Amino acid sequence: MGEQPIFSTRAHVFQIDPNTKKNWVPTSKHAVTVSYFYDNTRNVYRIISLDGSKAIINSTITPNMTFTKTSQKFGQWPDSRANTVYGLGFSSEHHLTKFAEKFQEFKDAARIAKEKMQEKMELTSTPSQESAGGDLQSPLTPESINGTDDERSIQDVTQDSDARAEINQSSLPFTHSTTIGKHWESELATLKTNNAKLTAALLESTANVKQWKQQLTAYQDEAERLHKRVSELECLSGQANVLKTHKTELNRTIEELEAQMKDKEEEIERLKKDIEGAKELEAQRDTLSQQLQPLLQRSCYNSHIVKFQKDLLETAVQKVTRTEFLLSCDYC
């Protein structure tokens, strides 16, 4: 099944300065995910952290490692294989304590797994050791050196058997080394598989990051376009307010002009009535003039009356003339 994440948290990652061995160098610009992974095929625990597509922590937990809390929110552990010291800065003491507990737990699990592996290797090598030490030599005597013919024949058979046993014994370490070689080949194949999976995951993450960047650029362009559109609408809204105010003023002016026009029309109607009255008076004057003409010829007494009538007619004529003048001024 390969490696599986069994615990994750977030922290700022640091490494010890390789030159001074004192100062901390940040390897992440912000808090990143730090995870414990377990490889059930190799029975190995690892701490892995990625910053984008870059692996900033890849540390295999061994029984010799020690996680040390240096402050309420900071902890560190040395990794002899990577020849460095990792440091983690957490957001709270609770997260640091939880990470330290998991480190101790997986460290103990790694120690137990190592002990089981050693026991397994010892059990594998025990039969060869027993067969190698099983033939005990007897003390040398003159009889054992020279011996009889039967003993010599038996000794030849025994030497034959011992030679075969030595061949078998010499083949056992070879078989054991072959088993170990196969085991490490299996470990190497598993490691290659895990590395291939991790590389694929990194490539996928890189592709996702590129896609997210493209989406972010598209969102930024869309936001800028909308911002410009909002600015244009605000300008149009301001212009609409100005037009609305101007329209209100125009409507008010139109209403005032309509009221003035109505007053003028009423005055024109009144002047028309005055003109009609003046025309009637003029007609009466003409009638009176015609009626007075014979009388003037008959009597001088009537001259006073005629004069009075003339004055009256002149007054009427003046009135009509003034009315016509006012009417012509109103039309202008």
C-alpha cells in the first residue's frame, strides 16, 4: 500500500545554518503542512513537509533521534542522515506538545521494529552457527593419529562426510547473504516506487499550482474589469444626477413660462373685449355724426351739442387708439 499520512499539523520550518551551526535559517515563507508518514512495507516512519513542489523536510525517524522542546512553541531534532538539524515553530504550545508526543510514539515504534528485525536476522543466522560449532573435536592420541585399517577406512568416510558438511556450512552464509540481498533489493524497489509516487504527486501539485495561478490571474483580470465598470457606472450615475437636476430646473422654468403665457392670454382676451367695445363706440360716433350733421345745418344752438359730441368722439377715438397700441405691444 506504500506510505500513508498518519498525523499532520502546520508549522514554520527551519534548518540550522550549515556554516555557523548556531543560527536558524527559515526554509518556508509561511506555515506549511508537516506530516508523519508510515511505510508498512518497510515498517518505517518519516517526517515529510512540502513547500509548493519542494520537499523541505524528508527525515526518517530512528531510535537514536531525540525531539527537544526549546521553548513553548519551538522544537527541534537532529537528522544525522541529512546532516542537519530541523526546527519547527508552532502557533501554540498545544500543537508543539502533540507533535512531540507523536514523535516519541513513532520513535518507540521504530525502535521496536528495529529490534524485531534484529531478532529475525539472528534467528536466520542461528542454524548456520549451530551447525558450524556442532562438531566437537576429541583429544589427540597415538591411536587416533595412526589408527587401524578399519579405523582408517572409517576415518576416510568420516573425512568425506566432514567435507560435505563443510561445503553445506559454507553454503549457509551465502544463502543468508542472498536473502539479505533480496531483502535490500525489495527495500530499494519499494523506495523507488515511493519516490516515483512522491515525484508524481509533486508534478501533480506543480500542475495544480500552475492552474491555480492561471485562475488567480483570470480572477484578478475579472476583478479589475468589474472595478472599471463600477467606476464607469458611478460616473454615469453622477451625470444622471446632474441631468436630473437640470431637468427639474427646466420643468420649473417651463411651468413659470406656462403661467406667464396664461396671464398674457387672459390679458389679450381682455384687450380684445376692449377693442370690441371701442369699435362699438366708433360705430355709435359715426351714427351720431350722421344724425348730427343735418341738425348742425339747421341751428347754431346745436353747435354746442356738436362740439360736445365731437369731444366725446375724440375721447373715444383716443381710447381706441391707445387700446390698439397696447394690443400691438402685447403681440410683440
